[in-house]
Amino acid sequence: MADAYIIDAVRTPRGIGKMGKGALSQMHPEHLAATVLAAIKERNNLNTADVDDVIWGTSGTIGLQGGDIGRMAALDAGYDVRASGVSLNRFCGSGLTATNLAAAQIMSGMEDLVVAGGSEQLSYVNHFGMKLREAGLSSGGMGVGNPRLQAKHPQTNQGVAADAIAALEGITREELEELGAESQRRAAIALKEDRFAKSTIPVKDDDGNVVLDHEEYPRPETTKESLAQLKPAFEMFFNMPSEKDGPTYAELVKKKYPDLDFKPIHHVGISSGVVDGAAAILLASKDYAEKHGLKARARVVATANVGDDPTLMLNAPVPAARKVLEKAGLTKDDIDVFEVNEAFAVVVEKFIRDLDIDRSKVNPNGGAIALGHPIGATGAILIGTALDELERTGGRYALITMCAAGGMAPAMIIERV
């Protein structure tokens, strides 16, 4: 089996994911994706006619963000027409899955040069999704509108699921707020020390004016005391019908866990931020890289996918990490950096406890609680963040994983070279 090497990783800063408020919210989704595709081309002097495929992840595949963004954004970025493109959807795991598949294509020997990644404009998705709901239509996802599936596998609101997991695991709001405050503290240090500078590129308009060159979401002034003042964000969903005349979101959990006594505790300070953003990863075979003067930064050691309980939906990162470690022939103690998406604080807290991991190794530069979660892009962002951290600290291995709706988690282990 051939090796797949990571040559480069780029991403945009993350903009506030609210229409008219965030700096990226007025961009066309294909233009946002094209920004990082163009950057990866220019930084590496790529002959894009050699690009075998552009594999792109996007979660909210509705309206302008539907269709094949991988192909359209490549064309928008000025790629040769021979560079094919495809889009996929594994909800939050889309960007990581796109990169896993790109690596697999190279490792199988079928392709030599692939660009992978993802993008998400939550400002647009939420705005357009609201219009659909107002019209009595579903924007899709997680079994909504499919009573047969919901009877087999009840799927609730993700925030409600996070609160249910906290109750099942005996994790308190105060413990989660410690993690949330620490995410903000670490992110503030990382930004102050320019730890993201190598991977972050400015977003410009067609006239060359900078639209966004910094992270819009972080709140470095956050403390445990300030988090304690926030109201639970998902309380309204507990008694809200999941669809017309259907069970409430809390009742969907109770169908699977009838004896569970749980209450709303997650709030905006311990949940991932709603943002817009894009990220791209350039991967190549050893032969192609050597022939074309591309310097490898990391090797993809192993990838894995795992499914878990669709009702709780957020618990798959732990079994995914165990599976990818086994495939790699490594143990948790071999890993220098863990990047685990902070979809909700309970996801990371459970991950640390279940695998008994040194907290300093997990999201050392903060995570989505502080920086935001542009859903389809986040997995690719985390790969770049992990690689930058390995290079900064001299570490060898990083493990990247994240929960995805439907009860799934992709995972990847990379080795710095």
C-alpha cells in the first residue's frame, strides 16, 4: 500500500455565522470554498491539470450550498477543467471524511494528487433553513420527516442529546464550564502567539480588498464565573415537538432511555460557535511529490469510521479513536496531540475521561467552543491545526476525530515528517 502525504493545509478565519453580521455571510458558498482552493494552488504552485479530484465536505446541502461544491468551487478557483470534483455529506464529519477518502485514493494507488476539505456558511444555512420551516418544509437531516426511521432510531436535537449524555455520565455543568473557559484561554494564547498563522489565509473580495483576516468568534474575557451566569441554550427544545404533532425532543430521548432524568445544562459558552469558514488539505503520493518538488509535512498513518447510538448521537469519537489506534498499531500514549471537535463540552469531557488522556494533549490551542464550528469545514481545519501543533512542538503523532449527527465519528492519525 502506498503512502499518502499531506503537503499543505489552509483555512479561512472563521466569521460570525449570522446573516448580515459576520464578515463572510454575504459571500456565495462556492466563492468561500474557492478561496481556500485558490490559496492551496498558489502556495504550492500546483499544475491543477494534475489534480485527480477535489473531494469536498458540506453539511447543509440546501439552496446555494447544495449541488457539487467540490467541482464548482474548483472551477471558480481557476483550476484546470480536467480537475474533477465531488461533494459529500457526513454532517459534522464531512471535512474529515473528505480527507480520509482522499488519502485512501492515494494509498490504493488509484490517484496521485487530491485536494480535500470542506466549507460551511452557517449564516446562509440557518437563514435559508428558517425560510423553509416558515413555508412548512423540512431542511432535512437526522430523521426529521421520517416517522418510520424515528420509530426505529429516535433522533433528537443535538443540544438535548448533549444534556442527556451529561446526565448519563454524571458530568456536571460546572465541570463542563471549566472545559469551556479553558478552551477560550488556550485559544487566546494561540491567537496571541500567531500559532494559526501558517495555515490561515485572508479572505478577499473580487477587487482584492480584505473581507476577513482574523477570527471573529473568540471571547477571551470568558471566565467560569461569567459562564455560570448563562441560561441553558436548549431548554426550549425539551418541550418542543420535533415535527408537527410529533413527540418533543426530550420525549425522543425518553423512548430509548425511559428512566433517564435529565435537564438542560449546555449553553452557548459550552457549545460550539456558529460560524462560517472553509479549509483545504493538499495530499499527494510519494512519487508525485518527489517528481514535482512538493515537500511532505505529514503522512496519513490510518483512518477509521464508527457508528454509535443515533439517539445520543455524540458518543462515537471514543470508539473511533480506539479503532484508528488499533489500525495504526499505536496506543493513546503514542499520540502527542488530540484534536477532538468541541461540538459540545460533554463530548470532549467524556473523551478525556473514557480514554484517560492527559488534558494538556487535547485541543491544546482551544477548540470550537472558543473558535467556532463551520460544520463541513471543521474536520479539515482540525487536521491543519494538529499538523501546525506537531511542527511547533516537535511532536510525532496526532489523532483527529469528531462526532457527527446520526451517531457517527470519522478519525485520522497523522505522523509529522
